[in-house]
Amino acid sequence: MKRVIGMITIYHGQEYRYLKGYRVRVVAVLKNAARPDIDVDGPDYVRLDDDQDIALAGGVTADDRIEIQPWIEKEERFSFVTSDPRAVDLTAFKRGGDT
């Protein structure tokens, strides 16, 4: 499995319109968070911030959300504020398959 945490990719979804076209850095995978029936207090929702843990959980799928930090061009750094778009809304995961 390729590296996920720290990966730089592009956001192309509609959910966070202000991020469209932005370079973003992956901070964590929110496993199963894109499922409509997810219980965020249940055992199927897990925040993973280690590539080995992501691999053990089956990689990144269309059911996941990805915690990201957008690049702030003017300040030449990544934001300390994060967002959690669907994995399929990021160029690196747009096929929705495993990573």
C-alpha cells in the first residue's frame, strides 16, 4: 500500500466548495465515515493517522472520509484547520477503490 498520511492531493468535490482545486495534505482517514448509516460513537467509525493502521483496516475506500489540511498559498504553509471530505472527492482516491 502506498503512503496515505502526509500525501498531497487535490480536492475536486462539491461539499466544500471553498476548497475546490486546492492542494491539500492528508492528516487522517476517518474509516467508514461516509456511510449514511454510520454511528460515530460505534465501533465501525475509527480515526486512523498511521499508514500501517490504514493498511490493516483495508486501505482507503469510498466509505471513508479523509481529514485534510488545505495549502495556504499566500502564507506558503498548510492550514492548521482541517476538513473531512469524502475520499472520492480527492484526486488520489477518486476511483473509490482501495489505496
